[in-house]
Amino acid sequence: MIISIASGKGGTGKTTVATNLAASLDSDVQVLDCDVEEPNSHLFIQPTIEEVKTISTPVPEVDMDKCTLCGKCAEICQFNAIVVIGETVLPFHELCHSCGGCMAVCPEKAITETDRELGIIEKGHRNGIEFVHGKLRVGEAMSPPLIRKVREYTRPGRLTIIDAPPGTSCPVIASMTGADFVLLVTEPTPFGLHDLKLAVGAVKILGIPSGLVINRSGMGDDQVREYAEQEGLHILMEIPFDRRIAEAYSRGDLVVDVMPEWKEKFLELYHRIEKLAG
């Protein structure tokens, strides 16, 4: 089963839930940190890194000796990643989505592919947890290609927990697509509610079963609970606004290690997810 842990905004506690849920399970579990722009699950899992791999993506390279400036490559590109200007063709690799369309339509076969580095993937383990995360190259504009490469490490038949990036844009969709269950994490504040609504909308479009964890419960109001009831969104866990939990997080400690009673609560969360995911 693949569980993607997501939220509409950053700082709600996705990583807290993802890492503590993984650490609470006795069976083999895999954690994929898909927040490749700012991965932080490793700070809590503290894995031993065994493999580092550089990830690249194909981008167009134009042979101007063959090019006739017909412009078909520019016509097919929906991202303006290749344009014809005067007597030359300019590819903008940072905008390229690596679809290969420009190369396919070029009548002169003047376009070939070269590699552009996206970032790295690191793989390791700790106490039965297999850990994989991506680190996007500084200055790189697009994270979904690297997220998809991290997702390729998913092992069929094994429980996989995905720590998704914040928001509801393309990186989040890349982290949720194909998951068996989406666990949304929010906080009981107006900002938390606003962005939760966006996340719920995205999950509905994908048609994936979902549930909700309310973090820092008790610090705000009841609007999140009221919204969840209206939407039929099951509240599977509430994590209180507790100084001990905040201190554990600030030290990089797992809550289930510092407060062992929480292990049973996270196991209960997993069983509820199993039931809803079918």
C-alpha cells in the first residue's frame, strides 16, 4: 500500500506524521521524501546512506547545419522551451519538460537530446525503514521530474509512506498520483482551513481515498472539524498543541521515541487508514 501524506500548506506536520508513522510499524516500511526542494525526513529518521545517484533529464540540442528554421519545434512546444528567432533556434532547457515532441516533429532530424542534471537521489536505511529522498539542484525550476524518479524506488507489495511537498501544485500531484490513500495534515487555523480546502479539491480530482490528521489540536477553533464533517472527511488522529512534542521536533527526535505512548496511537492511525483504503 502507498500512503501519501500531504497538506495544502507547509509547516502543518506532514514530516512529523510520516516519520513517526513509519517508526511505529514493525513490518518493513519504505519512506520516500518527495519534498525534493527542501527534504527533511532524514533529520528524524537519520538513515545510513548507502547509495547516491545523480539524476538527469533529456533536453533538446539543435544542429544548425541541418536546421531549416521551419519552426515546427516551436509550434509543438507548449512551454516555449524552444523558439525560432531570426536565423537561429534557441532552446531554453530550464523550461523543457522533456517530452521529446520537438525532436519527433523535426523534418530534418536536426534535434537530438542531451542531458541536464536535475539533482541527486540518496538511499539508505534505519531499523527496518528503507529511506529514499531527492535533492533538487540549486536553481532548478522544475521538481516533478525528480519526484517521479524518487517514486520509481517504490517496491510493490511493501508499505510505502510518501512525505509530499506542501501546496497543491504539480509537485504535490506527482507525489499523490498512484497512491492508495492520501493522509491530509492540517492545523485548526484560518490558514490551515483555507489550504486544506485546496488540498481536498485536488484529492477529489484524483479520486483517491483520504483522511485527515489535525496537528496542534486545541490551539485554534473548530472550523476545520466543521469543514471535515461537511465534506465527510474522516478525522483519523489529533495531535495536541503540546510543548513536549514541539521540543522533540526541535531536537530532531521522533515523538514515538521520546513519548512511547504515541506509538500505539500511530499504529491505530495506520489501522484506520487500512480500513478506509480497503
